[in-house]
Amino acid sequence: MRGSVQGVGFRMAAAAEARRLSVAGSVRNRFDGTVEAEVEGTADAVAAMGAWLAQGPPSARVDSVEADELELRGESGFRIA
């Protein structure tokens, strides 16, 4: 995610939303000022998480999202990296 996404509680809010949706994976800040998330779960839950990530918490401003489909890792739980 690009925009005003670091220093605004984005990762904590994303982890809470991931738990609510029962998806697994991780979210982390990148050195270039973006946030990266990896999400695993049912198709509906992943789509819902993707929609949430595109908006973010009220304190954030998401300007753009890039999404790639990756090979499943078999993650359990959601962590802030």
C-alpha cells in the first residue's frame, strides 16, 4: 500500500481486521514508506481483507495497492513483522 500508511497504526489495525476475518499472514513496514501484507484464507475472506487494505484505518490514506497472487505458505495466525 502506498500513501500515508506508516506511523498511523496501519499494521495494528490490519492485524485486528485479519483476526476478525480469520485470515492468516503478516503485515510489515517497508523502508520505502509502503506497507506490505501477505494474506491467506478463504477466497471471500481474502477479498474482504483486500478491500479493507485498500481503505485502511481512518488515520491512514491509501493512494494505491498492488496485489500479486503468491503460492500458499500454510500460515497460521496473523503477525506484525
